[in-house]
Amino acid sequence: MQTSPLTHPSRRGFIKTTTLGATFAALPGILKAQQAPSINVVGANNRINVACVGFSDRFQDALLPSFLKSKGELNFELVALADLWSMRREEGKAKLEKALGHSIDIYRSDEELYEKAKNVDAVIISTADFQHAMHTVHAVKAGKDTYSEKPLAEDMDAANAALDAVRDARKSNNRGGAVVQIGSQRRSGDAYQIANNYIRSGQFGDITYVDLCWNVNQSNRWRRGDLPARLKESDTDWNKWLLDRPQVAFDPRKYLEFRLFWPYSSGIPGQWMCHQIDTVSWFTGFDFPRSVMAGGGIYAWHDGRENSDTFTSILEYGPENDPAKGFQVVFSSRQTNAARGNVEKYHSTQGTIDLIKGTVSNEGVEKVKEQTTKLGETAVAATAANTGAGNMEIAHMRNWMECIRSRKQPNAPIEAGYHHAVALIMSNASLRTGMKATFDKGTRQVMAGGKVFKGY
């Protein structure tokens, strides 16, 4: 006898019940803002000093407010800022000192920070997409814990370097290695944690299809208005910003609007798909897709961008040694029309989990009276493409801070970032070559058309 998908888990596990009625009675109101457990570890009273690497909009709008929510209770403090651009350093210093009520130190790069700052224990990395992995490597090798924004990487060489650095630190560091939290905040969301437990319990049955969508109608998404005109090459370090990318002439649009330009970002896959595709490997235990086919282009916003305004990726997951088993994931996104908005639906022969609505139902099951109940609070407001400090962002930052104290692995460890990076690099490889992409575990490289996809 198959178990109905309407037999639901509780906030931290599953409701043990023998009747459907009892389950429904227990579900309402089980999800509230995540409450942190009390901290009682050696050194808990010692202050943890944190630095910001990259004074970005993401840091200002989401990461800083999330950090401020918990810093007093957990005895953390922000003491330094590193940014290549002199204007951002000065602007950041003024804004942070006003918010914090004390002075902070500023540095011209993350490397200068690690060389000169003796009082920094951890860093929050919110630099350009292609820089996250190598900036994480710099931090870990300097002995720092990191909160590293997603995507972890846009090329496999950087992804491999970050994974190796963190795993090497785990082996050699008597503190349990670096605590690295990837900014995939869904992993700290109540509804997502319940869905993960529920799917892994077997109650939902085998996943047959995953429908992911992220649509907006925003011509100016990732555009920075007149800000590029204010950036002068003499006020930053262009060569250091390029990091491992090919040497090209200074371009303030690429520097500030990097999400529109390859190879500094993949755009839609790196910004939006990696959030939703992360839950697929988390929920199912399949680390990487077996294969990916993707397509897209610039159909409306011809503003000099190089990354697609419309993108679709078809990802196949399942056991490598049994191609008859598995499921398909379709991720689609357009920046030209917001119809459908955000969609995150997991389907099985028994029903549907809707992570946007926070529900589980027998939608799509024939000859069954439709029943729906709450799985969790609404995960993402439809079409919002949220960038602020919501409950998930606050909980995710707090989880990192708690793990720095306990030295436990956080909700989104380096492996989580590595897995979503492989999926997005495979998608980008297929998009840019027109070929099916696969992942070679032996070489740890993405292949397309029988060739290694370099990524830049």
C-alpha cells in the first residue's frame, strides 16, 4: 500500500500519526520563524570578528541586515571591509560605521586584508559571480571561516580549487577545518527542510518530474544606471578584479554589470537557476545531473548584454548505472515577461509538492478527490526575485554564525555549492556549444561535444 503524500512531517521531522485527520489537525501553524538553539561551547564568550569582502548591493540589502539580527546575541562584530574600488571602500566605511556605531578598518583587496588584519576570524564574500570560488580559496588558506555568496563558481577549475581548499583544511585544521556556508539560503528555510525530510522518507514516492521557473519583466535587472560612468580605472585594480579571466581592456559595465556579461557571470543560470537546482540534489541525493541540454538567447533587451534574457535548461537526474531510472528537471526563465512568476514543483505519481505555495497535495493524481494542506510558509513571493533579508536569509546567516561557534558543518557546506556549480556549468556549456553536456567525475570537468568546457 502506497503512503499518501498528505501524511506530513513536522517542523523537525515527521508527525507520527495513524490517521489522516490527526495529521491535518497537527499541521496548521507548525512553521514559524526559525528559532536558534542555545549556544554552549568552549569560547562562546569570545567575540568573533568578521570582515566584508565586496561591498555589494547584495551585502547591503540582505547579508548585512541578516548579520545584524544575530550579532549581538551571538557576540559577533563586523570590524573590516575590503573592496577594490576606492569609492565603495569610503562609502562602505561611512555606512557601516553609522550602522555599527564604531569605526572599521578598510583594505584595498581581500589579499591585503589577510596580510595586514590580525583581528579577523571570518569573512562574508559578496564579490562578482566568477570571483566567489577563488576568494573563498584565499580566505580558507588564510585560516578564515567564510560565508560565500552563490553561485560558488562559473568554471570547474575554480570550483575544484574551492572544494579542495576546504577539504584540505578539514584534514589539517584541529578546529575541524573552515566553516564555509554557501549562500543557498533555501537550505535554512523551514518549508524546504520539511520537504527534504518528507521526500527522503519515501512517503512522497519516486520523483518523476521537477518544474522550475523564474520569470520577471525587468529590462533593467542587473543594470546599474549611471554608476558605471562614475567608475574610473585609476580608482580600482582592474587586473586584480579580472582574477583568472583573460586580460581585456578596462570596462566599467563589465565591472559593475557583470551579470550581463560572459565570462564574468552566466547570468540567469548563475543567479536564479542555482538556487532552485540546489534543492534537487539536496532532496534527491543525486549530486549532479547525468546530462543537460540548454538553449536561450537575447530576444528583447538589446542593451549590449552578452548573457541571455531568455533561458531554458533540461537536466536529467538519476543513477549513472541505470538509465531506465531517473527523472527530468526543466528550468525556464525569462526577463521579458513575468507570467508564471516563480515555480518550484516536485511531482510524483502520488502528488505534487509546491515549494512556492508551501503545500503538498494530490494534484495530478487521477480519480482522487483533491486535497491540499500546508507544508510550510510561502517560500518566495511570486515574481519577486527577492534580494532582501527575509526569514531564510536571516536563518542562513545565523546558522553560519552558530557553526563558527560549534565547529559543525553548516546547512549549505562547500559540497552544496560544488553540486549547484556543476549543474549550472553544464547548462552554460550546452547553451554555448549547442551540445549535450555531461560531467566527468574522474577529471572533474564538464564535457560538451567530447571536449572540456573551460568556462572562459
